[in-house]
Amino acid sequence: MMPGMNAPHQAQPIEMRIARLAERRASHVVSLPLPPTPDLEPPEWVELVPAGTFSGRDGRGPFILDIDAVLAAFVKGGIDLPIDYDHQTLDADAKAGPVPAAGWIKELQARDGALWGRVEWTPRAAELIANKEYRYLSPVFRHDKRGRVLALEGAGLTHYPNLYLQPVAHTKGDTMDITLLAEALGAAPDADLDALVAHAKTLKEAASRQPNPAEWVPMSQHKAVAEELARLQAEIAAEKAEAAVRAAMSAGKLAPAMKEWALEYAKRDPAGFAAFVEKAPVIVSADAPVAAHSVAPNADALSDEERYVCAALGISESDFAAHKRAVVKE
């Protein structure tokens, strides 16, 4: 069983303002000054155990909240859990008089991984909390040897909490959990008040710096330049492809009917097309007239395309012509 034991305290003759500021920082709560209001009420829902892995101010831990196990144990127990004063319930047998309860935990919930409880406060505790005679809550829980929190036993109102929990004594809206402030500023969730102030100053300085117009370009202009560059690159690629295809045709390595295919190939993969042309055999005489198709007047003559197929497949033109004649006869 592990109570959220009181943090060590040494009474020192210091000013009340400094004491209160130290108290606020230790509890990770930023108090925002508001005018006094008569309707001080203790919260119905209170944070009992932090989410995930946590340790105490005294160094005990780390502990890991098994939220499902704690909720199941509460349901199985079937009774309300006590909130006392200063953990008096833990040594109740040694006391001569009564050990009164400050409230009763009626319900448990998981909120963002943390354990919260709905409390029915006694009138006396409600008055003490309203007057801020007690501000903090310290849970008592059971855990295994690995530090896994398995069940909640109750809690105690205290002046020096061991865990970093939201306080119970505050006017509605007059305090703000520092973790929420850290989240809003984009800082680490465990940042203390000094770290948050430094982070806020950094953000303010960054926001105050005006951009130098010479160092940036409007998005519309950037897009226009990118589009113009893409158009020029496409034109250059088309011109290079046209030149490469003309050279291949002049060398007799491309039939006229293959020009469109060759242009697309040369634009898409200039290096691949160059390698293809280098290895391609000469299939068209350099002195032959350029025509869209060269059709033979009879079955024995081969077109440019057929001659290219023969060269590419290693078939003799005479054998191809003989096969062609046989197909025609059939």
C-alpha cells in the first residue's frame, strides 16, 4: 500500500507571498488572481492518480497506473472509498478517538488515462476546502512489485501532497492546471513554471520577427516560375528527342514508321534510347527515300519494318520472304 505521503516541510519566517508562490509551483498549478466570490464549493470530480508512469515528489516510483485493474477492483469491492484528513485512517487502530471522513468516493472514471473520482464531501470538509484550510488530495493505492497500480484504497486531504495532482481547494475558474498551459504553448507536459515562461518568451520573440521580403517569394509567383520551368524543360526534351531520332533515321537504324514510337522513347528515357540506337542494326539504306511506309510490290520484297524485325531477331531476309510467300499461298 502506498499513500501519497506528505512532502518534507521546514517552517521558515518568510513572507506570505513567497510561501504561497512556492506552494503554487510545487503543486504545478498557476493561480490566476480573481476577485473573491462567495460561492466557494469543493469540486465534485477530483483527480486521484496521474496517467501512465509517474513518481512522487519524494522520489518513490516509478509507478504505472493500470486503469482497467483499478476500475475493476472498485466495482468488485462494492463500497464507497473514504477520503480522510492527513491519512489518519492508515493508523486508525492506534487512535483513541474517532477518525472522521472528509468525503466518500462514489464513482471512478478514466479521463485521458488518469483516474478521477466523484466525491460526496461532508459539510465540514466542504467548509474547510472552501476556506482553503485544506487544498490538496493524496491518494492511497495498492501496487505490485513492479510498481503497477492495481487498486485504490482511498485518499486524504493534506497540506503537502506527494503526487502532482490538481488541487481540490479553488474557486471555480480561479486556477488552471499547468499541464493544460504547457499543452497550449506546445511545451513539454512536465515543464515547470519557469520553463513555460521561457518558452512563452521564445514564442513571442519568434512572432515579433518580421520576414525579410528579399528572402521569400509569394506562392503565386513561385507557382508561375515552376510552371514556366517545367514548360521549358519539356521543350528542351522534345528538341533533343527530335534530334536523336533524326540522327538514328539518318543512320538507317530506324524505319520511318517507327518515328512516333522513337520520339516518345527518346523524350521519356534519353539514355535508354541512345543505348538502343547504338546496338540497333542498320535496316534502312541511308540513300533510300523517306516514306511513311515502304511496301513491297510483291511477296518476295520486304518492307522496312519487316527488314528491321529480321535484323532484330536474327532471321535471314530470304527465310522471312519464304515464310511470307507460304502465308500468302494459304
